[in-house]
Amino acid sequence: MSDATQPAELHTPHILILDDEPEIRRMVALCLQREKFQASCAANVAEACAMMAVERFDAVISDVMMPGEDGIVFLGRVHEYWPDIPVILMTGHAQLQMAVNAIKNGAFDFVCKPFDFEYLRKIVWRAVNYSKLQKMEKNYRAELEETVAKRTAELKESMAELDFARTALQQAATDKSAFMSTVSHEMRTPMNGVIGSLELLSEENLTGAAAEFLMMARQSADNMVALIDKLLTFNSSIGTGSSTARYDLIDLTALLHGLVARFASNFRKKGLSLVLNISPDVPDRIWTDREQLTRLLDILLGNALKFTERGGVTVVVTKLENGDESELQFTVTDSGIGIPAGMQERIFEPFVQGDGSFTRKYEGVGLGLAIAMKNALLLNGRLSAENVPEGGSRFTLNLKIIAPK
């Protein structure tokens, strides 16, 4: 049985303490031993690296200012050769910029001398738990990759004669790999801001440059939440192919006014107008899936907001008669950049967002409209897009409606 698969109670967390002052090493070791940790000490970077080459550590506590190679350089070596080990830096010269530099270089946390030993114990426990979760995730990924590889081999063996289908699956795998690569890059940047700035600055009354760091971290967190939400939505509504709509009697008028109210402040910040027009013959209450319809309209309105710099957006809801059936038509018309030439046929495909310049300028991974199209299909509706002659774009959603008797 490997160390990573042993029950937690059989594994004593092992902490490496690196400091050129013997008294500091002794005090920190005693503090950790009282928590039932195993503590090992090193007086310099070379000694620490030699120990890490032959022993497994759950966390490292390193001084910043040391003769020769300092703690920041040592931190870089740890992340190069032992990327899963969290490193806690400590110093007797506490400065905000030093703390920020430490976090930017990948430090798990930052403590100051003289120690608050209770605080130090809490940080070490958090680092140990983080290390444990990292190992669990790595094992899970390895098992998942092994399972996926096995199932893929079985599928290829049983469907070898379907060359076209196999080619399609290979292309899907390539698209998924490219997508995951993009998402990983997008996630790393805001997470550095979250782990660093928020951890250090959230409980402080900060001004000036420090306040700017905090604002940056909060914005990064918002970006991460939005990206993860899209990823989870895409996997659940597209990846499985088994999602179904759940129809309930909803207040359509309240849903639409609530949608506009949620976006109103963001439109005002950009100096844009937002207008909602509901035709008098549109029923107040209809049978539909509230969650799917709300998500779809959120995406269309958010997309219009993102790609519109001047003017505004108009949401129009009308009722159409088609023989014995009635439809609701939702149109979201903006005065933005419009749909790039040649992209109208692909705008609803996953991972598509104009060309590379659009992705760099407006950010995102091109999932929103793909999710919107899937939502429309789940609602037995039709979603289309077009450029408008006066500039901008128009997205149209048609839904068959079942109004209450």
C-alpha cells in the first residue's frame, strides 16, 4: 500500500523546518511536535533539498532571509521539483511587498517573527490538509485516467467498423483537450489573486496600493466563479446528453422584469441603455422550465452587454400564431460589434468566440452561446443569430408555449 492510499490515522504529517537560526528551528519543531507532527530540521537550502530528495514531506516552513540562497529562491526550487508540497515562508522583516512577492512565487502562506504559535499551528494544519487533498486529487485523476483509457479501448474494439464515428470521437477529444488547456490557463491567473491577495489583505483596513491589491483579488475571484459556473453548466447540460426540461407554471412577466433588474446596474456602469418591451398579448404565466429559460436569457443578455460599447440593448417579447399553435418570440438586439464575417454558422459551437483577437479583447472561452443553444433545444425551441443593418446583432429565441387554461 502506497503512502497516499494509507488511512489518515496511520500517517503522521511530516514537516520540514528550514532556518539558519538553531533556536528558531528548535522552537518551531517543539510547537509542531505538540500537535503530533513529525518535524525535521535543516540549517540551509542544500541540506533541505538533500532531505527532500529522500523523504516525503507534507509541508515546508522556510525562513526568507538566509545566508546564500534565500527562501524565495528555495521556494522556486520546491515548486520545480516538488510542486505538490505547500511552502510556508517566515521572516522577521514583515513588509507587504515581501508578502506579495512570496505569494506571487507560489508560497502557501506567510508568517512573521516573533511567532504567534497558535496561528502558526493553524496555518500548518491548513497546509497539511491542502497537501492531503492534492494527493487525493492526483490519485483520483490517475484512477479516472486509467478508467477512461480502459473504456476507450473497449469502445474502439466494439466499434472498429464505424470509422466515421471514431473520427468524430477523436476530434471531440482534441477539442476537449484544447478547451481544458484554455480553462486551466484562465483559472490559474485569478486563483493566484484569490490565494494571495484575499488571504493577506481581506481582514485589514487597507488604503493606497494595498487596497488596489485587494480589489484585484476580488475581481479575480469574480472571474473564476463565472468561468467555473460556465464549465459546470457545459458539462452537465452538454457532456452527458441526458438533461431534460422540467416544466412548471411560471410567472413569465416577473421572470423578465427580474432579468432586466439584475443587469440594470452593469448596463448603467457602461453607459448603455436596457429596454424591455412585452407585447400585450403575451401571457403572464406559461408552462416551461424556469431554470433553463432563465439561464438562456441570462446568457443572451450577458453576451449583448459584453460586446456592446455604446448605444444599448433591447429585449422584445411577442406572441406569434402559427396555425393551431402559439409561439413566444424573444429577441435580444444590441448595437455592439455584430457577428464577425463567416462566424454566423459557427457562433453556437462550443469553444468558438470570433477569432483570437476577440478572445483576447473580450475574454471567455466561447461556451456561453453553446450552452444557450442546448438550453433552447431542451425547451423544444429554436435559437438563431443575425447581424442587424444599422449595426449590432440580434438573437432570436422561438418557443412553443402552453398557456394555462
